[in-house]
Amino acid sequence: MSTIRDKVRHELRELVPATVYLVVTFNIIGFTKYLLLRDYGINVSTFASSTILALLAAKAMVVADTLPFMEPFRPRPITYNVLWKTSAYVAAIFAVQLLEDAIRLSIHHQGLRPVLALLRAPHFWVVQIWMAMVLLVFCTFRQVIRSITPEQALELFVGTRPRSRSGFQTVNALSRPK
């Protein structure tokens, strides 16, 4: 029973931060897309599609991280894996967004010509650039946090030191003089 509980706890520990981050950032990107297209009189519903894409992307990223080819540069500095993972995630999300728009446009316009026009549209590339930056930040923070202990991550990002059982603050390698 504890192995199932540990597996679920580990899965949630991996999935929840990724999901929260991606839901927030994808909805910000969706809102940007809405603002850009509103000037042209095009109404888009972005909240639902952004949230669904974020949920799917978070789960796909957690599953992809278990695959052996996602960390091919283990002995090298984390920059290599950050750039590798960011490139893989950006390519996957680009393909999903292009496919989503291609299906929608081909149904409404009975052809692929609008899909080709989409590739020339500035709003499409604005969203792709945003997506690449969001994923780069995510991959960078995730690799940094995985390379240090949870206590070090708390101290580094929040500035708190965990208390030991004796009630005194523990000192670790990242402690800074005050």
C-alpha cells in the first residue's frame, strides 16, 4: 500500500508545479493572443483551450521526462539538458498548436490555404515566441531544482531555512551571511 501511496505522491509532486505554472502562463499567452486578434475583429475563446493545452502539456512533460532520450547530456552542465528539453517541448507544442489550428481552419474554410496564411500571421509567431520563453524558464528552473536538495531550493527561492528537530535552524551549503 505504501508503494502505491509513494508513487501517487511522487507523481503529484512532479505534476502539480508543472500544471500550475503552465496553466497560468498558457492563459497569459492566450490572453495576449486574444488582445492581438481583437483589433482585427476576430473573437477567440482562449481560456478553455489554453487550460486544456496546459494540462495536456504538463502531463506529457512529466511522462517525457521518464524517457531515456530526454536527458542525453547527464554528465555535462545542466544548460545542455535545458536547451535539449526546451527544444523538444517547443517543437511538440508547435506541432500541436499548428494541428489544432489546421483542423479548425480546414473545417471552416474547406482547405489548407488558411493554414499556410496562418504561418505568415504575426500573432501566430508572437504566441510561439512566448511559448518558447515560457518553456525555457520552466526547464531551467526544473533542472536547477532537481540538481539541489528541496531544502536548498526553499532557501534559495524563498529565503527560509528548514528547522531541524531540535528547533535550531539547519545550516547548509547555500546559506548566506546576513
